[in-house]
Amino acid sequence: MASDDNPILEVRGLKVGIEGASILKGIDLIIPKGEIHAIMGRNGSGKTTTANVIMGHPAYEIEEGEMFLDGESLDDMEPWERSREGVFLSFQYPQSIPGLQVGNFLRKSVSSVRGEEAARGSEFREKLTSAMEELDIPKSFLSRYVNDGFSGGEKKRFEILQLMLLQPRLAVLDETDSGLDIDGIRTVSKGINSVVRGTENGALIITHYSRILEHVNPDRVHIMIGGKIVASGGPSLANLLEDNGYDWLEEQVEKGVDFE
Amino acid sequence: MSGDSEAREAVGDYKAGWHDPENATIRFDFGLSEKVVRDISELKQEPEWMTEIRVKAYRHFVERPMPTWGNTEELMEIDFDKVCYFLRSSDQAGSSWDDVPDDIRNTFDRLGIPEAEQKWLSGVTAQYESETVYHSIREDLEKQGVIFLDMDSGLKEHEDIVKKYFGSVIPYSDNKFSALNTAVWSGGSFIYVPKGVHVEMPVQAYFRINAKNMGQFERTLIIADEGSSIHYVEGCTAPTYSTDSLHSAVVELLALPGAHIRYTTVQNWSNNVYNLVTKRGVAHENAKIEWVDGNIGSKLTMKYPAVILKGEGAHAEVISVAYAGNGQHQDAGAKVHHMASNTTSNILSKSISKDGGRGSYRGMAKIMPKAENCRLNIVCDALILDEESRQDTYPTMEVGNPTAHCEHEASVSKVGDEQLFYLMSRGHTEAEALGMIVNGFFEPFTRELPMEYAVELNKLMSLEMEGSIG
């Protein structure tokens, strides 16, 4: 049940496989309201799987464990139901939908997620205009087709534009920093902060690098290796990792070092 | 994927599938003979030359074998003896909806025709079974000399023009179904746009089959005189019966020098209608003919709108979409013949198949040896929504002149699970997501339609994706 004490996201003992191969081998994660957490890890460590599973990607099989959004179980919810409950995923590789205009798509999505009222009239237009200005997205963008022919940076900005308009309770950002230059990272970070800071919402940032974390300033950093969270700590953990590398970190974990 | 089966389930009830009681004033017995052909002509009090063409066409129809391409199996299932070739439902064509018999008027009300007429059309004809039951044109256009009549009235009132052009673009001997149409044609539109007149708002014809085992054979002839322009829109529906109906139209367009004809079709016949139509236009010097052709309904459609680029600088545009659902085969495409130099053509075909439906693109593009510097561009895209459905492409290109510039692109794709997941993560159900992808795929066609049609088509396709219409 929803209550002030519930974390916005709670993941308990999550084991996940795809086509017989086990990927996540027991994940526990708690994100309290108003906090931004980061998961760092190498390619293939299970970061993207974690993001996809929270959103409800149908290709994955949940072998064990549970997920809760503000105390409510996500397990039986379809992706669109999770979205309407307030889960958002910024994709690492957003899909293009030729023929579907950005403006039209945004209005429909806002209507589906936040209700018809929110997608109507001047309020929607004002929100859209100000979010686009904040993200340095030109007006002409609205008549283009969703992600069709977008550059890497445009795709990422468009994900954040959707984040800002859909106002999710939990935003999961899968490598939103990759493909962005430093100005892009700054802009996108502003967007993420504006959705979470000082609210009851939360965010999970998935990344290879600590660069974006300098701008977002996460409350907690988790390191994922081989489908498990092997270390958790404050923001300085990201810097330690950046300075010393994953091999070093793995050694420390084996030695039993606690990064708290 | 859960929800998959629901979203991709067969399409439910067809929205325009109701039927009204049949109140025929004249109804011919089933079957075709020379007598039936002569009777139709006599009933219409036609000039002798027309009767003669009909009879010749009938004889050709009897001798001509079925096409050996398209869907030969389904073509062979047509029983020409179980078709009603003429059915009159109203003794006259009204020029006010008040003059149209109540039951027929209700049908067109339900289809939204009178409403559309008031809002955005220059003129309307409504054909019910074999004949036009309603017809009107805006006064200002009539004053400018624009003729917009049903074909039967066209023959009565403008015999000279009809005699000159009837069958000049599509002779009865063109194919088996053009022969059939020429033999038993009834209704359709006759349009003449005088030199330099631009008809700004579209004129619309609506074709409705109501009776069982009905054959509808409208005949349309549009002549756009020098420097004129017109946009003609047609829509069609029929009730859903367990037995089949036959729709076999012939449409001839003449765009004289500098004229522009756009012919838009949104065909949504019920899934028991054979739709075997011949459409062809001749474009003279610097004229432009556009076919905007949407095939959503029918059991089997075989239709390849054609343009003969006869004069220098003429341009052809054929944009078509086809949707083949359960039990449907859309065999559609385009033909262009570049007869003159500096002629250009663009063909864009978009085809979707779902629930075991079958779509084929069949195209013929010819550039004659004497035609210099022609440009031809063909793009065919197909989208398959499930494993049971099928898409084929049969393109033919004959390039007889080395200065021609030809391009041909074809693609077949499937809806990706990742695309669906992306849209679902934005709050859209799987059916809504599929609808967005499908409408996006058709967008290059939809944006060419009058807004009212575009909205309707988007709604229709979204409903098809939900698997429930009503």
C-alpha cells in the first residue's frame, strides 16, 4: 500500500533470465522517495536487463523475487500499466516509429499516462514549450517522426523531453549519457534533477561513466558485476571506480572491503 | 508476449456491414446473357451505338479467358450465373436528399455523406446498387460549365462527349473485366471540367452495395480540359453477407494539356466483395494525373491504377496503400507508360498484411524507345504483422530508352517487439502501439487525403488493430 514510508522502488531478491540464460542473480535495491541512485557496471553486467525488467519487458523471465513501486507490486503489470502507475524508462536505444509525428505522439502519451485533461489545451502546450526550451530542442522537432533519422544526441534529448512531460514517479535512465557531449549531459542532468529533487519521486541512473553523476549528484551508487550488486556506497564510490577501474574494484570486493 | 493474441486477433464486425431491406423497383434475374445486356440498354433508352458496344463487349467477355495471374484460385470461384446484373432501387436520382427514398437515405446518413457534403465537398453523387440515387453540384461550379453527372445522365445529356471518349482509354477488349463492365455498366460519374477552371474543393462519389449477390458495374469518365483541375474522391462499402458480391468498375481519366486530375479512393468493401477494377488515365502535355488509392476492404482486390504519359512533360503519381486482414487478398499496384519525352512518374506502394491476409504489389513500368529523359521512381514497402500473413512483390520494368533515369526500392519489414515495447512503455496498450505503428506506416498516403478521410482511416486502422469494430 502507498504510504510516506515506502521507498519509491523496492527490488527484492530479483533473479531474471532470458531464453534459458540467467542474467540477474539476486538483486536487492531500495530507492527512497526523493533520491537518485546510480548503477554502474561494465557491458553485460545486467544493467540494461535491470532497467528493462523494471519497465516490464515481456522477453524476460522473472525466476524469483519481487518489485514494488511505492509499496505496490509491479509483478503482474503490463508495461503500459507500469507506465500509467508512474514508471518511466529512458531507453539506451530508442526505437524509431516512421510516420508517427513527435507532437502527436507526445500528446497521446501524456493523455495515456497522465489522463486526457493533462494532454489538452494551453497547459500542455506551455509545458511542452518550456521543456523544449530547457532542453534546447527546436520547434521543428514536433513535426518530425519519432526517433526517425535522429542523431544520437537528439534521441537522448527526446527521451528526457518525454520524461519531463510524463512526470513519472520513478525514472529509470539507461545510459542516457552515452552519445551526449558535455553540454548535452548538463542539459539532460538539469532535466533529471528537476523531476526528482524536492519531490516524492525517484530515479535510477544506469551508466558506464561517472561524468553524468557529477551533474546529477546521486544519493547512492551501486556497482553491478555479473548480475549482482557487489558494492554500494555514497557518490564518492563512483570516483573511486573511475580512478581505479573495475578490475581493482572486483579485487576489493573479493577482499571483503565495505565501501559504505 | 502476453496481450499479443488479443491485439492481433482477427478483426471483428465490419463497421459498415449492416444491410437494409431490399426494396427494388426493378430487379433482373441472376445470370448474364446477351438478352440481359440488351435489356439493360433498352431500359436505359440508350442510343444504338451504346447498345452495340455493350453487345460486342459481352461477346468478348464470354470468349476471354480469366486472367492467369493475381489470385487465379479465387477468380475461378466467381460464379457469373449467381450475380444480379441490374437492380434499380429508386425511380429517379434526387437532387435533394428529401427526394431519396427513406431507407436509402438512412443508409447514406449513417455513412455520413450528407454531412460531409455540407462541410467540404463541391458535389456529391451517391450510388445504391446499380444506379445513382442522389446527385448534386455546387451552383457556382455549374455556372462555370463544370459538368458533374452520373454516367447514365451524362450519356443522355452529353452524348457527343461520351461517344468521343467512352472506351478511348480503356477499350472493352482490354481485359475480361473491362469487357464485363462495358457490357453491363450502370451508374458511375461523368465529369467535364472546362478549360482553365479549377474545382477547389473535392467532388465525391459514394458507392454502396446493399443487396445480396449484387454486381455493381459503375463506369466513370473524367475529362479535365486544358489547364483545368479537379479532385475526385470515392468511397465504397457493402453489407457483410456469407455469399459474394462483385464490383467491377472501369474508370477512364483524360487530362488534356496542362490539366491536373487527382483521383482518391478509399475502398472499404466488406470481406465478401470481389473488387476487380480497371483504372487508367491519359496525361497529355504537361498534364498531371494522381491516383491516391486505398484498399482496406474486399475479399479479393485486383487493381492497378495506370497512367499513360502521352504528352511531353506529363507527370504521374500513384500512391497506394493496401491492408489485407483475415481471408483477404489485396493484389494492387500501379502501371505507368512513358510514351513521350521528359515525362516523370512516382509510384509509392505501402502494404500491410495481418491474420493470414495476403498483399501483393504488381507493377508495370514502361519507357518507350522514343521517350527521352524520362524519370521513374518506384518505392514498395510492405509490413507483415504476424507469421501467418504474406507479402509478395511482382515488379516489371521495361526501359526502352537509355536516357531514362529509373529507381526502384522495395522493403518488407515486420513489427519489432522492441518497437512495441518502446510505445508500451509510454502508456500505450499493445493494440494502441500496433495502431500507431500501422498508421505511421500509412502516413505518406494518409497525409494526401482530405482531412476527414484521413481521420476516418486512422480510426479504422486503429480499430482493426484492436480486433473489435463497432
